[in-house]
Amino acid sequence: MRRTDPDGHDSDGHDSEGHGSEGHGFDGHGFEGHGFEGHDAVGRVAVRHHRPAHDPVGHDPVGRGSVGHDPVGHGPVRYGPHIPDDGLPVLPELSAVLAAAAGRGRDEPAGGAPPLLDAACGYWERRGLPTGRDHVAAAPGANALLLALTAALGGDVLVPRPCAAWWAPYARLLGRPVFHVPTPAESGGVPDPYALLETVRRVRAEGGDPRLLVLAVADDPTGTVAPPELLHETVEAAAGEGLHLVGDETWRDTVHDPHATVLLSPAEMLPERVTVVTDLAGALLPPGWPAAVARFPASAAGDGLHARVLDVLTALGARVAAPVAAAAGYALAEPEPVAARRSCAVRLHARVAAAVHAAVVAAGATARPPQAGRHLYADLGPLRDALGAQGVGDAQELEDFLTARLGMPAPGGHRFGDDLPALRVRLATGPLLDGGTAEQRAECLTSPDPLELPHVQRALIGLKSVFGDLRDAQRREPPR
């Protein structure tokens, strides 16, 4: 039997039974009865889209905002969407801590110095996860930690579909196959347990060696929170198959309504097989100050994994800069200024996300109501005819179209492992707040009605106009 590659294709570029890439199962996101995932957002999309150097769109195709920069294709990792910015000024107390530490020129140890590790332990203790310093590691961003974990664990990698855009590239960089598993209809981030078992069975039947499952209870890109019962079933299924789990908890502190949404960590359910990774850019630090922490199981296996990860971080030279480490330690301690800013920012982004969701649904598109984070995931399939009249037939063309018209990043679903023909897109709330001066952006945090502030109102009106035009055009399109 010839083994398929991670995209469900054999060496001739077809899927394992000669079919196309159209999915048909579970939630319609492409789990196939004859293959694995649909499209490689790193490689195949890049081959498909080669625009000339005079690309008329005139923007970075994944929304880096570098107008005038000629993109080289559309698929390389270097153009992948990053963690959405919050669009707000840096907290002054954080800036003061960073500035006070700016004179520290010494090298921080790989894995983090004791003050940062102790702050991380306290952070998890307050969330019901007792943690010792010897079971924590820090790195300049969650990407370095996931790369180190993937290298240390070995084997094939399983991720939900869709998933955070940065998860799969690090496995592929190491030459590790990546298999996407569909999520249920109600939420993203955590795979359907039955689909997980079927995928593991098929991978092993074709000679694969699945060892690692990456998931996120509070999810990027969908902005949803997986219910505890789903998480429990998936964790049990993964444990039964001997998988190690990495829980990405970057967005756990950004739940929009904590009273209506229950968020549990997989480490609470299966502490001996779960490593937790938290990128502080989710809720505590600006994205430009890279720092992340990982919590390892308190077991012999966890000790070994921790040691191997430190070896990889040392080899990479992946050390948190001393001034950033000082700011990260301050933020992880959650003093009143940090906690207050986070609460205000979460409420603000929840209101903006709700407004964006309402505009998307009113236009006839579909989207799960956002429950966490600074983004939501929309399916514009119901507007396919209107988009087709604009030359939009897949997720890459949708990305180009919306990025140009909205004037903000709108990465297509193929960036997150979704099918290229599916017209799905991640919309972020931060750019809708980022249009004013620093004073105007700060006012968003204190205004009783931030959506009525002029620069926010203008941004929302522009977004509603784009989606309203698509709705009107869809109504005018003759049925096909």
C-alpha cells in the first residue's frame, strides 16, 4: 500500500483513491472517507497563485499592511497571519517595567530565568493548575515552544480543522506529517472524538506514527470555546490512543462572557499527558514583545519532555530578551493595572466582535457567535454567486477581495487548514479599533459606548457596507 502524504495525496499529487479534494462528512469541513486533510496552506496554494510583480491588488495578501510590497505568491509561511493585534495602546505600567529593564544586556537562560518561571507558576496556580518551577519553560513566542515540543516528541502531528495558522508549519519544517481532523458544528479548536479515532486508525494503517495532538479550548481562528463534554470525550480518545496533547491556551483569558461560558483546561482532565502552552500576546503583552510559557506534566515522562524541549530551545538560541522577560513576569503576576486592562479589553473586543458577527449574518453569511479572543470565522458560501461575479471563487481570492475592500487583514480559511474551495475567512476586531490616534484608541477602553466613537463607527460602517453590498448583489444574481 502506498502511503498518502499529509494532504491525503499520493506521490502523483492525487488523493489516495484518485478523487478530488471535496470533503463530505461530519461538519462539511472536509473530513474525507478516503483521505485525510484537504489542502496544504503552505505549499499547494503557493503553487496555485502566481501573480505578476505588478499585482494590481497592491497589498500584502495576508494583511501585513505593507502597501506597495509585491507579494511572492500567496502561500509561503512568511506571509502567514499572525496573532491579531488588539488595536490598543500599550499599558503604561507595562511600558514602565520594560523601560526600567532596558539596561539589562545579559543573556537570559534558555527556558527562562527563575523570576519569570515563578511568575508563570503563580499564574497557573490561580487557575487551579499547581505547577513547580521545574515543569515550566519560557520562550520568545509560542511558536518556538511548539517547534521544540514537536521536535522532542517525534512522530506525526494531529490538529483540528480549522486551526491556528502557525501550528502546522512548524511540524512541516521538521518534516513531520500533519493531519487535520474536523471539529464539530458547535465549536472549533477541539477535534470531534470519533473523527480523531478514525484519523488515527487510518494514519496507522498506512504506516504513520501519530504521537501529538494540538488543540485549543478557546480557539483561533473560530473565536469559540469548546464545551467541557466535548473536550472530555476528545481527551479520553486521545489518551486511549497514546497521544500526547498540547493545549494552546493563548486565548483562555479572553472569554467574552465568563458567566455563560465554561472553559476547562485539558490539563485538568489528563494532567499526565498534557502540556499547556500560553502565548502572552493573547491577553497580557503586545504581540511585538514575544514571550510565551509552557507547563509540563509533573511526571517522569514530563521531566524527560521538559529536558528535551530545553535542549531544543538552547540549540535554537530561543531566549526571551531580558526587558521582555521583566514585562512578562510583571504581567503574569496579574497586578491590578494588568487585570483591569485585560478586563476592559475583553469587554471591548466582545462588543466589536458581536457587531461584526451581526453584520456578517445580516448579509446572509454564516458564523458561529464569537465567545473568546479578537476574531471570528465566517463562511461566505451563501454569497458565492455574488462573490463569483467579482471573480472570487476560492478562499485565496476571498482573502484578496476582502483585504482590499475592508482595508484590514482578512486571511482566508486555507490559512487555517480549511478547504481552498470553501469561502471562509477570519475577521479580526483589532483593526477596527486601530484607526485613530493613541488617545482615541485609549478612549475605547473607557467609553460607555465605544462603537459610537468616530473612528470605530467609521470602521464598522465600512465593514457593514462591504457585506451589505454582497447581500444586495446576491439577491440580484439569477439562480443557477
